[in-house]
Amino acid sequence: MGGGKSEADGNPNVPEGSSADPINLNDIPPVQAPPPAPPPPSEPETYVELYDQREWVRTTIALVLLATLVLLVGGIAVTFMTGTINEDGLKALISGLLSPILGVFGTITGFYYGTRAAEGGGG
């Protein structure tokens, strides 16, 4: 290598025998910050649509069960009044058909209004 002293002589950060040119920090371009991320959406737009659809399904199920209950009670009353079934048949129909339907209707209605109250919708 050359006979003169280089910048690497006596510098512990430069390996021996290498010639190091000084680094000019003004030649380094400034670091650009990345653009800020867009804020996250507060709620998806489809939430309202899903909520409305869920309410529609719940209402439809409740109305179908109510119609079934009304038709069942009306049918039992008509068959008993026309004399098609006797008192024993009436008791069997009430315990076999009316009680389970009434229980399901009460469970679904309670769940519906309980969920609405928990969501703050009132009843």
C-alpha cells in the first residue's frame, strides 16, 4: 500500500491494512417517515344490515310460533266443540301438543326480550 498515513492508521474501528475514506454524513439522504396509517373503521357498514336481518328473522320465528299456537288452540277448540273428540282426547291433545308448543313459544319469547334488554333496546 502507500507510504503515507491513512485515516485507518490508529483507528480501532477500521481493520488493519484497509484504507478507509471518511464518511460525509451530509451525503446521506434523510430518512423519510412512512405515511400514517389510515384510522381503523369504527364499525363495519354491514353491522346495521346484519342487525336488521337478525331482528327480522327473530320476529318471523316468533310470529310463526304464535300463528302455530293460535291455530292449534283454535283447532283443538273446534274439534272439541263439534264433538269429534271427547274429554280424554282433549286432555291428550293438550298434554301432547299444546304444552310443548307453549313451552317453546315462551322460551323463544323470553330469549328475544332478554336479548333486547341486554342490548339496551328495551322491551
